[in-house]
Amino acid sequence: MSDGKQDREAIYDQIREVKDGGKLVHLATASLDGKPNIVPMRFARHAAPDVLVIADMYFCKTRVNLKENPKLALSVAFPDRKSLPVTLHGRGQLAEKGTCGCLGEYWKNWKSWGEDNPPTEVPEGFSPPNPSCRAVLVIDVDEVRSSDADDFGEEVAAHEFPRHRQTQEVV
Amino acid sequence: MSFPATDRLKRWYESHEVHFAIVGEDDEVQIGIAQRVRFIGDDRLAVEVPAGVWKALSDHIGEGRWIALHPGELGAVKAPYQLKGIIAIEQDRNTITGWFPESDTPVAILVELRELYITKPGPEAGQRVDAWSVEELTEFERELGWLKEENL
């Protein structure tokens, strides 16, 4: 990048490794009354410029929270945060059966990726017994910040306008 | 108040970095990362807040507000326990040193633990278990195979 910041798309591509049994992210959401929720997620992927998707395999409180407050944050948790020391901040919407327009396209494109690519390296007793995607969380990433101790919270990648929002405006 | 913090839960939390979520006045969700946490008894958790994290998030870490925590690193896979509680900010040097003698952090959060959820993918996902006894949660861990040597 011209200002020395990292390329956001390159960062997202590393997130893609989540699906293949590599990195695992924490997804943080919150209810409207300010109660946070943070859960590990394995099925996350870079779907479009500044757009990530996460499979809703077992969302509980996350689903409720997103209805109240679409703001969310992600951090890389495993196996090595230091290889991708970032937190991502944005807004999420759920795409599921019956969802129309641009969001519906995300559901159509991503609804079966859990069955197609189940995690293989998860220890016994920790793997999903029958991965099935109930919805797709579509995340417009607004900011990518450092999670390094020295410059925690500093923006590390230049902003690009999410294609998902552009498409929505057209729709 | 009793809280079912099992030996396994404590061990995984205290031996890995911990990711925590907080919510500011503007409803923005923030994630912080603590290198160290220590259980103070069964129902309170001291969380080291590195100086850089405090600088970035101090406006969002409010006394009396909720915080949610989950182990990072391998703990994100093998220790699927989410804790939630209420924040008290601690800035007394002697108190912090007592909790984290190896750290020079200026701030720590003392969390009064209120809720505990299982985050294991599958039918157990999202199950709230803080009303259980330690013995009940330990038995649950045994049934899931978490007390096998490779998962301890």
C-alpha cells in the first residue's frame, strides 16, 4: 500500500485458512443492552472485497445479538495469532433460506461449504458431530486493527468500500 | 456466590492468552487480548490489561459493565468455555503485582463472574452451565472426553 499499510485483501486471504483447519477466529457480538458474547468460529472465509462470511453452524446468542446490534469484531485465536495479529471490525447480516437480493446470493454460494469441507484435525470430543450450515453471516469489514501489544488498536490496512454495500445500493 | 470453575477450566484459562469482548457507550464491540489471567477463588478472575490494550480500549472498559472472555491459542479449540461477568478496574500497583508478579502492567480488570457457557460446536453449543456445581460440570467434562490425558 502506498502509505505503508498492509493490503486488506491479503489479510482476508489468510483468514480463508480457517476453513481448511488452520486459523480459528473469535467472533464478538453484543446485545443492545451492552452485554457482549465471544465465541470461537472455524468456518470463516474471504468472500468478496472487504467482505467475510462465517457459517452459522451453531449460532445461539450470536444470532440474537445480530438482530439487535449488527456491530461485531473478530480476532484470530488459533493456531498462531502472531502470524496474523489483527482484529477486524464491521457489521454483520445473516443470509439464510428465503433471503433475497445480494444477501441471498451469499446464501446460495456458501450454504453447503460446511458439508463440503468438514474440519479434519479437530481433537476427538471437540469436532462438530454433523456440520450443517443454517445461515451465512455476511460481514462488511470497516476496519482492520493491530492486535500486537505495541500498537494495539492501530489501523493496519487501508479502507476500501465493501462491495456488498455497493451491490446493495444498486439493488 | 458459588461458581463452577473446574480445575480444567482454570488451568486452560491461566495457561493461555485470553480474548475478551467489551461494549462501549456507542454499542461498538471491541476485542482485547490479555496475556495472563488469574482466578481469585472460584468466582473472580483477574485479567492483566497490557498498556497498549488499555491505551486503545480504556474508553470502552467501564466499571460495572459486562465483559465476555474466551481462551485463545489452543484453548480456543480445547477449552470451549465462555465466561461473562462484571468489570471492576484495578490500578493499585501492589494488588496487581500480587496477581501478576511477572508483569509491569499498570491496569488489571477484576471480573466478578456471573455466567458460564459451553462453546463446543454441536448440541452443547451455547449451553449455560453456571448454575451447575463443580462436580456436575466435571462429570460433563468427563462425558465429553475432556478429561482424557490429551485434552487435559
